[in-house]
Amino acid sequence: MTGLWLFFMALAVVYLLPGPDMILLLQTGARQGKGAALATAVGLAIARGCHVALAALGLAALFKAAPWTFDVVRLAGAAYLFWVGIQCLRTTLLPNLNGTDLTTDQASWRNAVQRGLLTNLLNPKALLFCSVLLPQFINPDAGPVLAQFATLGMVLVAVGLLFDSAYALVGAALGRWLQRSPSAQRLQQWIFGSLLIGFAVRLTFVQQA
């Protein structure tokens, strides 16, 4: 139980640090409302589940054995983040909808899920994070290793979804406030768009440890 609590605390520290996932959730909530932001959180959760599965299969070892595979994923992720940042800078100002959700159709929600999925799935740092963190909390004497890995993976996804949902709601509240001020909207767009582009540039130069 103590190990699981320490694992939860380690995850909380990581999820509280600003990163592309957090910025994407805040930006989506502010631009498209609570529904789209929560759909983005679902996409991020799916991506983290994939990373847990890939870590269990040893994909991180493939990155070590064939560094070009890491570079392919890294550059694809950076390009996608850069594109999302540019789209953020190019969006028009929000209409005043008196606090109503800006996104209600299923196609927009599917796009939001896809955006969250690709943003996290194409970040090799997220996979390496799973590959490094999870084994530290596995005790070979405590039962089947695969079962422990699966349990920790589910906790990782669940805690991430909890934090992401909170960021989605904060972003939606921010969007309702921004509707009152076009200048604040423009400032928000430039801040979030620039941050996403900055994360893309940083990811371009990331090297394996």
C-alpha cells in the first residue's frame, strides 16, 4: 500500500508540471468548451494506455537498439505539436455564447479525442516515462510481475484522466471568462499557441538518456 501511495504521489508531481498535454486541454476548453476538452482528456488517456502496453512489450528497448525509431516518433510528434500550435494562433475570436458549450457535434468530439491521442502517443518521452517509472514500483516477491505492471498502468491512466479532466474544466471556465474580452482572447491564443510551438521545438532536440 505504501508503494502504491508513493506511486500516486510521483504521478501527481508529473501531472502538475506544465506540458503539451496540459496546454492542449486548457486551450481546447477555452476555445471549444467543456465537452471537447473532456474528449481530449479521453484521447490522452487512451494514448497513455497504449504507452503502458508498449512499455510492457519493451518498445523502449527498441528505441535503444535502433535509435532512428526514436527519432522518427520524436520528429513526428514535434511536427504535430507545431501544427496544433499554428492552428491555435490562426483561430478566430470566440463569439459570446453566454457560457454555453461551443462544441456539441460528435465529429468535433471525435476530432478532439484524436488530437489528444496523437499529441501524447507521438511523444516518445511519455513512453520512456512509463518504461522508467513503472518498473521501480514492481516487487517480484509481491506476485506476478505482469499483473503488477497492469495494475500500475491502470493507476497511471486513471490518475492522468483525473488531472486532465480538472484541466479541461479549468480551460472551459477560462473560455467563458475570455468571451468578455477580445484582447484577452487574443493574448490567450498567442500564449497557448506559442507554448505548443515551444514544446514542439524542444521535442525536436530531445535525445535519449
